[in-house]
Amino acid sequence: MDVTSVYSFSELMIYIAISGIIFGVGSAISAANKGRSIFLWFLIGFLIGPFGFILSLVVAKNTNAIEEKAINSGEMRKCPFCAEIVKSEAKICKHCSKELPEISFDLASQKIQVKSIHDAVYEGNWSLVNQLLKEGVDVNQINPEGKTPLEIARERGDNLIIKLLISNGAK
């Protein structure tokens, strides 16, 4: 029996579109949990159907994006000693076993003693650097050693802080 005799062309197109949407949504959800672009993976799933969905299941995690999202949400933070990601409520770093400083983002009450953005960058404290930038600190200021925060972050190899500084106009 011929497929065209069972379904009209418009019914077939509706079936294909609904299948594409289902595979697109499935691909987008799977990829989003791995730190990938939701829109791009929806499009891939929509266009190539089950193959896009399978591809979204086997694609590697984007750990930098996942870590950055966790830090931005306040769920995680970077250890100032080893620069590894730990839970924000942790008292001791599980990687280097050093005691972690208390976190407070209320800079006006001076609960965190920070002399400059350079100190926060040197300590690898992404959340504090982000807060200082939001409060209007000059991202390109030079410290007494003649270094900018971006130069310090590059020396430390801290890609998350480098990306944050550049996105806020660091040169």
C-alpha cells in the first residue's frame, strides 16, 4: 500500500513537523544539561530528527559553561588557594584541604577586606570580581606593580575570570 494513499500531503507535513519539534525539544534539553546552546541543539534535533537527538546524548559536556553557570548562580565558588570549584557553603576545600574564607557579598559593610580588584583576581574569587565590576570598579586600573587585573588573571591561568574581565571591557 502506498504512503500517499493513507496520508494526504498536509497530514504528512504535520507529522514531520511534530516529530521535528519533539526531537528538537529533546535535543535541546539534553544539550542544555551539558552546558550547550539550547537553540542550536533544538535546530539540530528539528532538522535531523532522531540522529540529532542521539548526537545530543553523546556530545561531551562543556564543563567551563557548567562551572560558570554554577558560580554565577552562587551555588559554587572557586577555592582561592587551588582555583578548583567547590560548593559555596563549603568550609574546607575538598581538593587542597585548606580552610575557605567566609563569603559575604555585602561590600558596603566591609565584611570582606579587599584592597582592590587585583586582590580578588589574584585570589581567583570570580564572584567577588563580578560584584566589584557591577559596583563600577575600573576594569583596567593598574596596580603598584604595573599590572592590570587581566594580566594577573592570565598569569594565574584563570579562564573564567579572564572571560569575565574581557566581557567587561578589560584590555
